[in-house]
Amino acid sequence: MSTVPNLAAAMRYRDVARASDWLCAAFGFQKHFAATGETGAVTYAQLTFGDAMLMLAPVRDSAVDTYMKQPDEIGGAETQSCYLLVGDADAHYAQARAAGAEIILDIQDDDFGGRSYSCRDPEGHIWNFGTYDPWRGGRGADRQARPAGDGSRGPRRWAALVGLAIVVAFALAAAAMYGALSPLHTVGSATRQEPDQRMLEAVAKEAEERTAQAAQERLSTEQTARQAAEAAAREAREQLGRERMAKETAERAAEQSGKRLAEERHAREAAEHSVREARAEVERARNTREDGADRTARENREQVGRERAAKEAAERAAEQAAKRLAEEQRAREAAETSVREARLELERMRNAAMDAGTDRAAVELRAQLDRERAAKAAAERAAEQATQRADEQQSAREAAEKTVKEAREQLAREQGSRNAAWKAVSQLRRQLSQVQSASGPAPEASPETETPKAVPKQKYKQKAKAQAE
């Protein structure tokens, strides 16, 4: 019967070369064979671990892909795993962890007197290493220490059966040799041959029974150990399932927490953006208010200056017209006085002419009369011109009063616009306060952003009138 092992594990990896190097560095595998493709990349590898062999195949399109999945394709789960016997579990654990293996079950003492741990390789496959030897039911340091290929890799029960076969063959050979030598004996020895033959058969039968009994006990022990190992494996799978569920729950909780944090961060950024926009709007409103106030004040001053100049010009024109009227009145009075005097003189001259009857007096009288008529016409023209100038001055005064009235109306409209602007600024400040209340404590209001009280319209008119006067 052959004692060569007839079982080798096969596992699929996306990167066979990298997985081969990592398994050798982390777990202590030995490279046995490697096949390369047309590009020179490793497409298949064989590794050994003591008496065991591992075949590494690539993940590619094939008929078996329908029935097999990689751990990362099914949420990190693994349907099967390997258990490998090591001499020093703690040293092997340290080596695997240093190489970057993900420890899923930390190293600990098991229920069979051994020490073991479980881990994942970079592509998610689960590996189990320990000192418990299921073939012997104990620690396997001596088994792991044997070099591979020394002729002792067969199962122990096969070794026992081989030993039993050797004992039986030896007994049969001894009986055959004894039977072949029996014709040379004398007749006296025949009575002694039969008891010896029966003794040899009894010894062989007893040895066979002891060997069968030992094999049976060994099989019973191995069955018990196998059942215990299967129970431990089931418990490990259940524990792994619970840990996986706990891990998935924690990952979902972490994901939800991340989403909530992201939502809160977005809300806070939106609130801060709104606050910045509101502050910018208030700043623009304040700048607009300051510019509008300065422009309005400047225009008011210019308007008041124009009104004052128009009023002064109207007053000067009225004063000049009054002077001219007074002069014209005095000239008219003087002309009337001259006319009266001329009439009186003409009457005297007429009387004198009537009395004297001279032509010279008549000529002088006519000349005097012509002069009086010319003076009267000049006085009338002067009076007419004075009346026209008075009318023009009256029109200028009315125009000045109309200009003052229009300026006052413009001031009233500007005051209304200013009040509307202050109202808009107040609404913006209320919106800013609401936004700041929603996002955090509101900043203290600066004196520059406080809304001044609107100046009453009548008071502003009185102030403008006082400035104009």
C-alpha cells in the first residue's frame, strides 16, 4: 500500500505571484513549482508546508467561476478554510502579523491541549494555524519538524496496518520455513512439530488481534478528535459570523454617523454662507446708505445754496426795483410839479399875453408848452419802464418762490426715499439676526450698523429753511 499523500488544497488568487511571495513570507510556505504565461507573469504555483501542498490558481473566466466566489465578492465571508500544523504557534503568529496578516481570532489555548489562531491573507482567504495534531490527538512539534519527503508522510493508521502486515508475513514465513525443514527431522520429532505449529499460529493470531484492537482504538480516538474539531470549527464559524455581523453593524453605524456628520457640516456651511451673505448685504446697504446720505447732504447743501442765491438775487432785484420805483416816482412827481408849474406859467403868460397882446409871449408860451409836453411824455415813458421792471421783478420773485417750493418737494421726496432705505436696512438686520440665532450667537452690533432715527419731515424743512435764510 502506498503512503504518498493524495490530497492537495487548491485556492484562487487574483495575483498569483504576489500571493505566493506573501504566503511564503507570512506563513512559512516553500515554493515547489511555478508556471508562467506568455508575458512572463506567474499564472500557477505550487507551495509546500511540511507534508501539505497548496496549489494557487488565478481568478479568471472559467466554468468553475459560476460556483466559486472570492471573499471580497460576498462581503468578506469564507465558506471553507485550511488548518495547518505548526511547531511554535506564537512564533508563527508573530511572523504572520509582522507580514501584515489580518488577525481575526487572536492566538489562544484551545480545548485539545494546543495553541492556535486565525487570520486573513491580503485577498481575504481565512487561514488557521495551531499546534494540535488531529492525526495524533496532541501537539505536533515532532511532526512539523520532520522534513518533507522522508517516507513518513502517510497517516498513522496506515503505518499501524503496515506493521500488522509485516508481523503476519513474518509469522507465515516462519511457519513455511519450519514446514519445509520438517521432512529432515526424525519421526520422534513429529510429535513436537505439531505443538510448535499451533503455538506460532496462536502467537500470530494474538498479534493480529492486538494490532486490530489498537487500530480500532486509534480510529475511535481519531473519530472523537474529529468530532471535537468539527464542533470547534462550527463554534469558530459561529463566532466569526457573530463578529462579522458586529463588524457590519459597526460599519453601518459608522456610515450613518458619517452621513449625519456630513449633513450637519453641510447645514453649518449653508448657515455660515447665509450669515456671510447677510453681512455682505448689510455692508453694501451701509455703504449705499453712507454714499446716499453724503450725496443727499451734498445735494441739499447745493440746493440750499441755489435757493439762497436766488433769494438774494430776488431781494437785490426787488431792492433795485424799489429804488427805481422811488426814483421814477420822484421823477413823476417832479414832472407833474413841472407840468403844474408850466401850466401856471402858461396861464400867467396867457393872461399876460392877453393883457400885453404881444406875439413874443405867445411864441415863448408855445415853446414852454412843447417842453412841458416832452417832459410829460418822458415821464410817462419812465413810468411805463418802471412798471415793466416791477412786473419783471415780480415774475422773478414768483419764479424764485416756485424754485424754493420745488426744492422743498425734492427734499421731501429724498427724505421719503431715505426712510424707505432705512426700512430696508432694518429688515436686512432682522433677517441677519434670525440667521445668526439659527447658526450661533449673534455678533455685537457696531455703532456703524445702527439705524439712526429718521428726522421728522417738518423739522428737516425748518432746518433747511433756516440754512437758506
